[in-house]
Amino acid sequence: MNKQEIISKLEDFPYNRDEYWIIAGSAMVLYGIREQTHDIDMGCTSKMADQLAADGYSFSLTESGNRKFQIGEKIEVFENWIKDTIDMVDNVPVISIKGLIEMKQELGRDKDKKDIALIKDYLSTRVKLVDNILKPEDFVRLRVVTGFADIPVEHARKALQNGLINVSAVKDGELIGMGRLVGDGAMYWYLQEIVVLPEYQGMGIGTMIVDHLVDYAVKNSSTGRFTTIGGVSAKGKEGFYQKLGFEVIPNGIRKMIETC
């Protein structure tokens, strides 16, 4: 089924849209990440599950003890299967992209890992990285909302002016993340304020920001064959940097980069 076929089938689905949400491959089709899916998977509230049972639909129990219904040949309904939040796509309730990634990570099958790669490729086309447009007010706002200490706007303005490069992650005109690179512009490089709004974390956007800044350091390094990029990881975020090849050291993180 393609997107229009899914929407058409849901128009004939006789249950309240406040009680269900689209998940899995069908959610990917509705977002435009994939072209086709073989069926429609959805989660539902216990209220709707009770109604399905009352309407005569048989069910099996999942490992978590929730009910799973088969409705015809094309619709599977899972009671209370939800991650993160629900968005509306063409007036259809759909699990958020962050929730979709979390669901795929939990399943952990090879096809789910491939789907996660597709989702992140899709996000990379929706999120633009723009250099040196970050406003001091936005710099302060993103710091505060992601747990960094508040600072005066004038301090932020000077910090941005004296940094080597700052990058803004923008989705549909909204600033959703940022990062900075500071240092001497030749030998020493340090990542600072790699932050992504909470609702967009776990989608690969932080990785995009770090990779972009690392590429800048590599292209502008004057150390010879190798250069070192350092930084300080927020508490609990060390694993994020380790996945990107950084070493966790007593006073921060570092990564040795080959420059030629």
C-alpha cells in the first residue's frame, strides 16, 4: 500500500482516531520515508482494545501482556504500543519520528536497523546545517532548554564572535540544534555546546552537527598528518561521543583525526 491507499483505508476504519495511532512501516510511508508497506500497523488505547474485543475481533497476547488484533488481511492493532508522542500527518495520528526510531531500536531486527538508517537519511534531507547564523539570544535559549547554565546575552555574543565556527540545525525554519568549534584555527580544536532540542534528540541530528564540525577542523588543520579534536561531554552523554569515535578521558573527550 502507498500513502494514499493507507489514508483511503483509514477513512473507512470505523473507530475514533483519538484512540489509535499508526506505527512501524505504515508510519514510514505516511511520513514519506518509504513508498510502500504491505499492511497497516497501529497502536491503540485499552478503551479501543476493549471495543475491538466487544465487536468480536479475536486477539493474542504479546510478551508484555497487551492484546494484538488482526482486522481483516491488512490491519494489525497493538494495545498500548507507543513510544514518545503522536503527530498528525494528513489528519492521521502517527507515532513521532523519534518514537518510530525508539520502536525500531527496541525491536532490533536487521530490517529494523535498515529502517532506522532510512529514517535518518530522510531526516538529513529535512534538517539543514547552516554556518554562522546563530543569534546570541537563540544561543542562550538552546543552552538553557537543554540543561546548560544561563548566561548574559552579551557574553553569548562575544563567545560567538570569538569562536571559529558555529552551526545551526534548522528544520522547517525552526532552530532545533546547534554546535560550536573553538580553538586556534590551526592546531587545537574543541567542540562546545553540541545541543539538540529534547524532542529531536535520538534522531541523528547531533551526529550531523559533530560530523560537520569535525570536517571543518580536518579541512583547516595545519598540524600535518594528524590533528586532535577535544571537548567536554555533558554528564551521561559520553556514550554519544564514543559512538562517533571519541575517547573519554578524565577531563573530557578527544579524537585523533587523520588529515591527509
